[in-house]
Amino acid sequence: MTERIWTILIDALPKMLEYGLKVTMPLTVMSFSLALVISVIVALIQYAHIPVLKQLCRVYIWIIRGTPLLVQLFLVFYGLPYLGIQLAAYPTAVLVFGFNEAAYMAESLRGALEAVPKGQLEAGLCVRMSYIKIMWHIVLPQAFRTAFPALSNSLIAMVKGTSLAATITVTEMFRQAQVINARVYEPLALYTECALVYLLFCSVLTILQQVIEKRLNHYGGNKA
């Protein structure tokens, strides 16, 4: 590798890390938080078999899982202005990433909720706990413990998926790599470096996932 390429990579790394920490990770956290709230609501509605609302949730999941994320981004950012609804690029990315990932997370949570023994719900009703308290204190904690690996995978996938925000002008880590490459034109070296930075972020999250899983298993009485 030539001295010029090394110089480019050394100069580019701090900028990629800066945009990764200042834009990519906050975008991931906000989008995932929104997705978590939506997915819990959608999963609970399906678990409770609420008429009409359950069907609406199924339609929402069907549409989101059946259309590409990139198309959803373009539809909201470039399409909605024709209806008089204009959103800035960053809020658009948060909303689209959040609603998109929520559809997948809702299915993971629904499966986890249904895996909780029905006797837990019946026992709560026997001691005159309200349905909301039973769900909050008994069912949901167990469901979250079961769904944690799947939810963690969704978070890691979202870190990588945020690179699509570059297509709607959000200057995140991948967009910064594109800007630098447009100036020096070393796509192989720069995009490889960008991929390694994404790998670093995802590796840290994977380690955290493993640590938390071990603690959850210990708490649940399932020591490996």
C-alpha cells in the first residue's frame, strides 16, 4: 500500500469515527428507542387479540416487511412533500428506521409473549391484579428476557442499516466516507476502512449483548 493511501486512511479515520459517534450511533439509539416503543405496543395488541387493532397491526407488519427500507426512505423523504408534508432528513431517517425495525421486533416480542405460560396470567388474575399490572410486572419482563437476543440482533442490524441514511443526505459515517472519496478517489481503501469501523461498533455491541445475556440467564436461573 502506497504512502499516499496510508496518509489518506490516517486522515480519514478520525472523521469517520467522529461522524460515527456523533451521527450514526445517536441515529441508531433514537431509531431503536422508537422501534422498541412501537413494537411493544404492536405486540401487546396482538397478544391481547384486540379486534380491528390486531388486523391493523398485521397490515402494518405486512407492508413494512414486504417493502424495501430504501424505498420507504425515498417515499417519505421525496414523496411526502408532494402531499405538502415535508420532513428534514434526520427526523425522516429516525422515523423510517424506527417504524421499519419495529415491524420485525414486534414479531419477536409477540412470540416471546406467547411463550410465557398462560398460568402466569391466570395466577395474577387470581390475586386480583389488574391486566396492566400483570403484563407490566409478570409477563413483559419474562418476554423481554426471551426476546433479548433477537432484539439485540435488531439493534446491531440497525447500526449497519443507518448507512442508507446517506441516500437522503444525512451526513453520517458512510456519507462522510463518500465525501472523502469524492475528493481523493480511493474507494477500495476508504470503503474498506469504513466497513472496519462499522465492524468495530457492531463488535462492541455484540460483546455487550453477550455480557447482558449471561446476566439475564443467571437472573432467570439458567446458568450455563
